[in-house]
Amino acid sequence: MHEADAWTDDGDGVVLSPHPVPTERDVEATLRPKRLADFVGQARVREQLELVLEGARRRGVPPDHVLLSGPPGLGKTSLAMIIAAELGSALRVTSGPALERAGDLAAMLSNLVEGDVLFIDEIHRIARPAEEMLYLAMEDFRVDVVVGKGPGATSIPLEIAPFTLVGATTRSGSLTGPLRDRFGFTAHMEFYSAEELEQVLRRSAAILGVELRPDGAAEIAGRSRGTPRIANRLLRRVRDYAEVRADGAVTLPVARAALEVYDVDELGLDRLDRAVLGALVRTFGGGPVGISTLAVAVGEEPSTVEEVCEPYLVRAGMLARTPRGRVATAAAWHHLGLEPPAQTLGDPAPTLFDA
Ligand SMILES: Nc1ncnc2c1ncn2[C@@H]1O[C@H](COP(=O)(O)OP(=O)(O)OP(=O)(O)O)[C@@H](O)[C@H]1O
Ligand SMILES: [Mg+2]
């Protein structure tokens, strides 16, 4: 199951989830950048990709296989679609979990037309036999289909059309070495700066017909956890507020008031994030404390605390994972309006989104 499936649109904490909620797929499609030129930020990745695509275009061959790696909501799927669009190629879409048997992949591969882009989302979750088939396909544009069982089994080589594989993963660490090595180019997606998120928001506001003022954009960007998907979602929530309780324009006061309603604080922490920090600081004196104990203290599953809250708290410099358990940094104490005890990790407070 994809982590996102655990979410519902009306539950607590969803507004800051980096995963898509089921009801927003349509609007996400509307807001997706279609060409490289519309794709905001990730300057490095964009430049590298431009070279890869242009080089291949000049040589008249499909470009090297591309691996897109990075946290959810940063634009991997968008970029895969853009690669196909820039090449003028068809995009075939599948995902790691869908390729349970090698036969599923063989069917997909044998239907490819020369130059097609095959997008495998969550490629780290591909089953072993399919992965092994993929090695040969990526390297030699060939698959060996095994017919029969036991000593009588024979393998029939099957040619496939030269194609470009685009793989996306939120966990490049759990990709096997042989698979990783077969990608000619790996794009590491970074979290977006506040300025880049403002640009994303301006673009989205124009598409949605929202009157977004610069100070309103800055306020939303600062609370979006470096993630375009979250920025777009907060924009939609703020728009609701602006239309219902104000004159429709997203100004600074409107953005502030709206985000307060949705429990998103100035640093982009929600109620659960603050509960985790609060328990860590107030109940456990700043730690170290084990993840299960911490989770019980806030009435959540350890996996929720670990996968939903922690990545951002760590990145924001408020929580540290140590061998003895979770520890609150000085920034966490300050954020809760408390004075950290002497020898607290990380005084003075670090800045968010340092490059
Ligand atoms: N660089 C960008 N410029 C403009 N909008 C963006 C950009 N990156 C992402 N977005 C917006 O964020 C949304 C989510 O992006 P996308 O689905 O491509 O992320 P993802 O990395 O594939 O996430 P996941 O890991 O959940 O699959 C898109 O619908 C798009 O509106
Ligand atoms: Mg995606």
C-alpha cells in the first residue's frame, strides 16, 4: 500500500502531508508544469536534464535512463511527464508495486515503440524477478522470456524497441546497486526555497484564478515545508478562506488567519508536530527517548510519528535522531516558547531551508 492511501481528506494533519490525498489528483494535474520551462526551481537538475535531452536529440537516439530521486511532492512525476513532452515521445506509466511478476513487465516492455518513455514510479518497490528482467532490458533492449519449468525450461530472447526508462523513488537508498548503476543520469531533487515556492504559488494562482498578493504568497511559501504539493494545497485552503470570510484576495492577514484555522504555524508545523515536540520537551525533558514511547505519549502509531512528523522536524533542525533516542534541539524549545536547559543540542537556532 502506498503511504498516501492511509490518508483521508478530512482527517487531522492531512493539510501538511507531502503525499497526495485522493481528492486532489485532478487539481494536481491542472497545476502540473507541462514543459521544462514551466518547471520552477531545481535549477541544477533542470540544467543537467536539458543537456541530457538535447545531447540525445542531436545524436538521434533515446536519452540515457533517468532516475529521479527525492522526497514526496517535489515534482518527480511532473518531471517524468516533462521528459516525454520535451522528447515528443509517448509516456507509458507503471509503478514498482504493479510489477509483481516478471510477466507483467515483459508485457509492458514488448509493447514499447522506439523512443517511448517508460515511467516506473516507486521503482524501489519492484519485485525481484521483474527487476532482474529490467537489467537486460535497460542495457541491451532485450528480455529473456523463460518458457516451461525445471530442466526442460528454455529462455527465448525477445528484442524490445530502444526506449528511455524514467524511474522515480523516494528511497534511492533501498534501490539495489545493479539497478542504480544502470541509470545514466540520476537527478537528486532538493527541497524548494521560499522564493521558489512563491514562484510556484504565483503560477498556480494564475491558473486557478486566485488573486494572490506578494505578501500573502510569501506567508504561504514560508509554511509549506519546502514542498510544492503542500504550497499548492495551502493556497487552495487559503483561497477558501479568502472567498468565504474576506473579499477573495489572498493578502498577508488573510493567509495568516486562514493558516491559523488549519493549525499550520509559522514554521509549517501542524498540531501533531507540535504535540510530538511538546511531549519530547515537557514530558521527557528534551530526551533522549525512544520512538515508541514518544508515539504513545502523543497517542499515535510509531510509524506515523516516524514517517509523517520526523522528517520535517529533523530537517527544520528541531529534532535529532541519536543512537539513544530522539532529542529536542534548542530550536524546538525556543519554538515552544521555552528556555532550553544548558547543553541542549544545536543552540543557537538554525535557519530553515539552508542550501
Ligand atoms: N517544480 C515545480 N514547479 C511547479 N509546480 C510543481 C513543481 N514541482 C511540483 N509541483 C506541483 O506539485 C505537485 C506534486 O508534484 P509531483 O506529483 O510531480 O511530485 P512527486 O515528486 O511525483 O511526488 P510523489 O513522491 O508523491 O509521487 C504537482 O501537481 C505540481 O502542481
Ligand atoms: Mg509522483
